Amino acid sequence: AFLAATQDVVADAYRTDVLPDEELGAGAAVFVNGYRIAMLAAGGGALLLARHVMAWPWVYVTLAGFMGIGIVATLFAPEPPRANEHPPTLHQAIVEPLTDFARRHGLATIAILLFVFLFKLPDAMANAMTMPLLQQKLQFDDGTIAIVRDWMGLAFVMLGAMCGGGITARIGIVPSLWLFGALQALSNLGFLVLVLTGKSVAMLAGVVIVESFCAGLVAAGFIAFLMSLCNRRYSATQYAMFTSLMYGAGVIVGGFTGYMVKHFGYASFFALSVLVALPGMAVLPLLRGQDHRPGAGVGDMETG
């Protein structure tokens, strides 16, 4: 877990450093799609290999071998600007990035961090109870869930991410967050409809298509937003701070979702997951006009 998190921090920092401002949305979309494909290959792909082709030890050797593709790509990847400016002390590597962020944004720092914490709560909340709903409440078989939720869902997440990258580049980051945040919340209503209508493969497919497409939109727009917040000189530490807040919120809320379903039922739970979007959206007006990256404020991104 430690090594995986460390690799994520470096990959996120590299992506933030190497992309110009006008390519943040497209870069986020590519990253989301690559990550989803890798998760599918290492999840369902590994299970298929173990069941039909080779024993588990060789499956893990094969997965490790696939990492070689990334290593080779890294050898040929261009160095980002400031690549040789390594902070000489731990204070400059950890403390200065945090003080730099607070200094650049002033009082808006609190609003930005609060937004990062709140924005993806509807998605985290719904995802925590999606599988229990499908397996325990509606009793879909594993094959149907795999085909519809995993494979079909992956395709529409990728499509949504590509569209999200294009929309973000077209209308700007903050307007995209307004649009994607609203769609993210409303897409959870599909699970409410599924609860009320009962077991139906056609309804499940429709809900998954809408929810997955909106999830792709949100992922592309939100990653572009996080990258825009970073000072390229401190991108690794600052991006790690944002992702820690984002995932921490999901873990905190996810721990209570089972209790909420037990006491309120699935219908009320998914209705509540829509309302959870309101606090994050309420913070959004405070972000307009902030100078997210040295030399490029949100206003610049909106007109670029």
C-alpha cells in the first residue's frame, strides 16, 4: 500500500508538471481511462487467467511483467520543467508546499480544501452500497453484474472521461465542475429508480450507462481542477494533500453507509446521496477568480 501510494504521488505530480494548462482536461481524461483499463486487467483479467490459463503464482508474475510497459514508457517520457530542482531539505519538500498554497490563496484556502473534501461525497456514498444493493437486495447474479456494471460501465466511464476532458477545455474548469457536480448527484437517482422498480436487467443497464458516463465526466473535470491548483514547483506534495482529503472523505462516509441503509432503507439512502452534493456545490461560488496556478487563474482557464 505504501509503495502504491508513493507511485501514485509521483505519477500525479508528473502529469501535473508536464501538461500545459490548456491540456489539463484532456490529460485527466487519458489518465482516468488508462487507470480504469488497468484496474479491469488486474481484476477480471487476473481472475480469467487464473481460472483458464495458469496458476496464481504465474498470474502475479504476468501482472508484474505488465509493469515493464510503464517502466519503458518512463524511460522515454520527457522531463517536465524544473525537473532538476530538488528541494534540499525535508522542510522545503513538505512544509513549504503547504505554506505556498496557503499564501497564494489566502482565506480562500479553507474554501478550496473544503470543496476538495466534499465534492465527490455523492459518488463515494453511492459506490459503497451499489454492490450490496445489486447482490443482496435485488439478487442479480455475478455474471450479470460483471457484464453490465464492470464491462459496460468501464466503456461509458471512458466515454464520459473523454467528453469531460473536451468540455473542460471548451468551457473552463469551474463551469465544468458546476455541470459535472450536478450530473454526478442526479445520476444517483437511477439507483433509487432501480430500488423502486425491482430487478430488471434493462433498467440496470440504463442506470449503469448514465451513472458511469457521469462518473467519467466528474473524474476528468475534478482531476483537471486538482492539477490546476498545484504550483508546479511543489506539485507532488500539494497533489498528495488534495487526494488524501478526497479519499479520506470517502472512507469516513463509507464507514457509515451500511448503518444508514439498515436504518433508512435503500430508497431513502440513495435519495440522501443526491442531497449530499449540496454542501460541495455551495462552496463552488467561492472558487471563482482564484489564482489556481502561478500565472493562470480560473478566469484565464475559462476564456482559454
